[in-house]
Amino acid sequence: MEAQFMSEKNINIIMGKQIATSYVRKRDCYNQLKDFMQHEYPGKICALYGLRRTGKTVMMYQYISELSDKDKEKTVYILCLRECDMLELRQAMEDLYDKGVRNFFLDEITEVTDFQKYGNTFSDYFAAKGAKIVIAGTDSLGIMLAQSDILYDRIQMIHTSYIPFAEFSKLIENDSVDEYIEYGGTLTKSPYKTLQASEEYQNTAIVGNILHSLEKSEDARRYGAAITELYEQNELKSVLNKMINKFSYYTTVKAVNKCFKSAPLYSTIHNIQEPSYVSLINTEEANQATKNALGIKDLDEMQTSLSKRHLDELKNYLLELELFLEIPSYISLNSGERSEDLEIFMQPGMIYAHSTALIKNLADDSMWKDTCGIADRNLFILRADHFVKGILLENIILAETYKTFQKIDPDRYYVSQLSITLRNNNQHVEADMILVDKQKGESYLFEVKYSNQIVIDQTKHLRNTDFLEYIDENFGKVKSRLVLYTGASSKQNDVLYLNAATYLKRLSIVSNTPRPEIKQLLNENCNTSKPNLKTTSRKKPRKL
């Protein structure tokens, strides 16, 4: 059978010999696709499940291009276009099957209008006859809905949305934490450096993904009654923007129902002490401008009454799309005393785009009072960017550490954050991350700093003897104290400084090591020479 390109009314067909790709580096999950194609999975199909720009189509092309010429003749890539239906697709596949094709790669499958109704045709008919079927689609939630219904127990899912730092670094050959933050964890040539780029991705990859999937469902109300209400009132975009903007760990009804306040703005002005930016900036003006830029409505502007049901449903879909992570949190692990779970949005680029919009607004003269000089304004804007990246770095490290140790042994390891007031002396103490080996009764405390400087203030909580005693009694004996930052690895007064990028890359190694130990993650060849120590962190941040 000769290699050729064919175009039906609503599908494009490319034969295997026509497929080529210049992408050499592969996603870590590529071997899962290879395993499915090379082994028997009777009656099952494979789905590449993930958001846009996470390498699904490239993985298809990579696998096809590496086949032998003989196998390429039995392989086809089919791109489904708008308004395609299962009848047209099935007829094309049957014709190809009769001509000897056995490997079908079906891209943009969620464009098929009745896929969620008749998708079992792939498993019950073609796969049952020995064909290999791999599907992918932009509206990935539609694949999940089909998996829970018409394709239940007939589909093997390969998840692509989550791209950890180590994998991202390998694929783009860049160890920059800044690049990872700005690109937002997607594989694209242009980062989310503008609000427009972020909104385009957000509205297509997330909002559109959810809505299109529900629209094509036979029973959308069963899957998303509350979300459908928001959609009908054109308010889903506003609610989602609010959830993303609350880039701290808590996304609750109380927080979202409040009159909108820009999280980056308020975090920044309350964390910069000199000069008093609260008195210099027109916060109401800046807040309104940012709100307008993000297209966010206040509660009294929304026709639908925003309820916990709306938020729970939206949160559930974000979890299904691997955009949202919930981390259990304890005040005392030994006594079982809980605190609020941590909630992390897994696309840092979107949050960074929000802060970029804020910073752009703050450059306008109307945002500042006459008493504020240019130097103060520029320093504030620089610190705003610096502070937001620091929060995002904390989120990235906490999320990746949690996911790694959940994979290794969820019963043995505990990873979370800790912020408490000690009862005996009312001191407020905190750790950006705590890692506990429950089997050994050992704890590891971390501070995370978006800085390449070693500063004494960075370790004030790690050196607090009352805090250390509390950890010993409530979590496990403190084994090590660490600062993860952007500088070179070093050791100062029993506190280990580790480069954040190095730490994140080591996480990937540890997660794939049989019977790993925490010391493999933390043992670093440190530079023990004494760097120039600073006694305060109140300095002009270096522009990174």
C-alpha cells in the first residue's frame, strides 16, 4: 500500500510513511505508549490524556516515525476535524483496515461530535479484531467522561498534563527555574509573558476543554449541573480567574466570594516594609485596573449565586485535568490534629501572567500618589515580580516533592507545609515544607527562597529551638534543616543550602530509584567555603 495523504470531508488521513518529526527528545511517558503498542492489551485502546501543548501529537509522530518501513505501511494518522462524526470515521477506518492497516493514531478525537456516545466502537470492534488504537484530543475532559461511561475498563490512559521541572529541563535543554515559571509547565516556544497569551491558553485548554466536553456529553447536567449554570450566565471565566488568582494555597468559598482583591498586589504591599507602600500606592485604583484586565466580576455583578457546590464541581474538573493538587496538612502528625488542606494550582505560568498584568498596571502614573518617587516605584515593581516568583517556586517544590513521595510510599512519607503559633510563648513559626519519614520517625525542614544570596534571616525559623522541639514531639526528630534557593550549594552552621534546580532534578532520579532514601535527595557535594553572609534580607533584589 503506497504512502499517501487523503482528505475526507471532515478528517485528514496521513499514511505512516508520510510521517516525520524533528523532535528527538521524548516525554518521560513515551515508554508507556511504546509498551501499549508492543504488547497485547485485548479489547483495549490507549488515550494520550492531557492539556494542549503537552506533547500528545508529537508522541504519536515520534512513535510512527521510528517504525520499520513494513510497519509504517500498516499505520495511519487520522486528524479529526470539526463536525466529524463516528459514522464517517468508522467508515474510513474500515476501508483502511481492509487494506491492511492495523495501527490507528486518532488525533483530536474530541472533535467527533458523538464520541462520548459511540466511542466504544474503537474497543469493542476494531481493538477486538486486533487493531491498535491510540486517541488524543484537545478537550481531554471528554476522554475522561468517556472513560467513566462508554469506555469503562476499555481504555489505558497515559497522562501528559503534568510536566515536572526535571523533564521540562531535559526537553528544552535549560535548567532555569525562571523559564519553568514563565512557560507555565507547557511545551511551547513562547511563555505566558503576556496576559493575552495566558488567557488564550486558559480559555481554550481549560475553560473550553470543560465546556466542550460537557456540551458533547449525553447528560451534561449529570456531570456538571453547577458548572452549566455558570456557563449559561457567562461567568465561568470570571470564577476560574478568581481561583487562579488566589495563588496562595487556599481556594475556599469565603476567599472567592470576597470582593476581588489582587493576590499579587496585596501580598507584595504587605511583605515590603520599607518604604510604606501601603501609604504610597492607590490600592483601590490598582485593584480595579487589575480586576478589569483579568475580566473578573465581583459577587454583586454575577447573576448566579456562587456556592460551595460551584467551587467543588469546578475544583473536581481541575483535579481531573491534573491542574489542581490537594495536600493534606497537620498541626501535629503524631496526635492527628489537622489543619486546612493545601491547594496548589499546577500551572504557574497563568499565575505569573496575572502578576505581569498587575506590574504593567503599576507602571501607570495614576496608580501612585504624588509623594512617591520614581526610584521607590521601580523598586516596588521589581520586588513585586521577585515576590510572586518566590511564591511560585515554593508551590513548585512543594507539589513536586509531594507527588514524588506519594509515588514512592504514601503511607511512609508525609510532605506538607507548616505554619503555627507555639502555645507556650505565642511565637509564630513556619516551614515552607516539612518532609517526614514516619517509619524512621525523622523530619526534614525546608525554607524556599527565590534568591541566590545566603542571608541569616532565611534560617530564623530553622534555628528556633522552640520550633525544633515542637517538630521533635509532633512530627519526628529533626534530622536535617535545609534552604532551597537559586544559588550554589553550600553548608552554613548545620543548615544545608541546596540549589533549587538541582533539588528538583534529583527528585526525578529518586522517584525512579528502587528503595530510595531521603539522603539520596539531600546529600550534595557542598561548597563549604564561607560565602559573604548578609545579616538582613532587606535589600534591592538582583534582577534575575
